Amino acid sequence: MSLSHTPSGNGVKTLTPAGAIEPTGPWALGARAGDFVFIAGMRGIDPKTDKLVAGEEARIRQAFLNMKLIAQAEGAGLRDCVRLVVYVTDMARLRPLVNKVQEDMWGKPPYPPRTILEVKGLNQDDIMEVDGTFYSPAKK
């Protein structure tokens, strides 16, 4: 179950699920707005140690797992993802690993719409970050 902070006047609530990473700055891990869950950029940080996971593929997988944990806390699974944005620091080297991890985690198509961008750098000199939007009808 996701912990949330006081909703805004419009009902937007920020999310802090048990077992998730600690934000590294003044931002929320996610937010629910109506039937949609928006998840901040997740990196390959082990939530138990707050350290980056060793190994490129393992770190990419951990970033997706961190995103998945927040989505699941709001009743959404990977198949409920309606949009992914992935940032990598080396497109040629890391895009194939992102593709492999995503295929492993989703199992088979259909896959959500995705944008992948090469960026100059990420926090803590990381190699990849992923954010996602999920559809999860609010419980009435």
C-alpha cells in the first residue's frame, strides 16, 4: 500500500510507498492525479542501501523495478504503463540493455509507448533513468 501526502486542492496526491528509494532531492517519487499515476525518474538505486547497483544491466533492471514498485503500490502493473521516457548517457551501448531488460520484464508485446534520449549526464554520474505514466482507476 502506498503512503501519500495530503492531496492538493484538486486531489493530486504525492506517493511514498513503503520499500521505495529515498528521493535524492526536493521531489516526490510519484503522484496520483485521478486515474493516472506519474512516476518520477527512477535510477538503479538499491532501496535497501541507497547505493547504485553494480553492473550496467543490473542497474537498469533496478531502475525499472523501482518504478514498478511505485506503480504496484497504486494498483498498477507493467501492462498498465501508458508511457515511458528513458534517459541514457550512451545510446549505442545502453539502448540494447534497456531493450533487453524491458523485454524481460514485460515478457512479450505489447509494450508501452517509449521515448529514449541520450543525455550528457545524470545525477551521481548514473547511466540511465526511467520515468513512467500508468493508468490505474482510482478506487471510489
